[in-house]
Amino acid sequence: MMLKLLAGLVSAVLFAAGYSLINIGNDAVLIFVLFFAYSVPVFIVAGTLVSTVVDKLVTGYVPKLAAYSMAGVLFNVYMYIALVNAQTFFDVSPIVITGILASVLYYHVFLLLSVFRRK
């Protein structure tokens, strides 16, 4: 369980760093702090829960990758529709891509930390 929490924290740092690099400039630090503050609870709560469920139900790299991606899409679309009340696919499509990227990032950080833990 600690490994999943650590994966969530590392993923949140990488996710926030990626977004702040897109908007490099005077506001990069502010963007990093905002995205980090937003993404830490999401990665730790949703990432840990989804990771626990997927690890129990799915085996194999590609099926787990698909399950993590689907979970990221479902969670982000649900939160976006609940908070913003979006109606069309074009409103939701950037959120879908962000969910896929975030969940795949979490999965690969978790795999990398698992490899380091075994050594």
C-alpha cells in the first residue's frame, strides 16, 4: 500500500512538472504549485483505489494498461461533467486525454517503483 501512495505522490510531481513545462515562463512555479495541489488528492485517492482494484482483477501488462486508461477516462469525465456540466464530446475530449495520460503515468511510475523495490 505504501508503494501505491508513493507512486501517487511521484506521479503528482511529474504531472505538475509536465504541465508547468508547457507554460514555461514567469508563471511556471505557480502553475506547478496549482497542478500539484490539484493532482495530489486525485492521484493518491483515485490512483490507490483504482490500482488496488485493477491489480486484483486484471493480469498482464496490456490489459492493465487498458484498465488504468479506462479508469482515468471514467474518473475525469465523471468529475468534469459533475463540476462543469459539459454536454458534448468536444467539451470533454481534452479531459479524456488528460485522464489517460495521468492514469498511464501512475501505472508506469508504480511499475518502476515495484522494480526498484524488488532489488
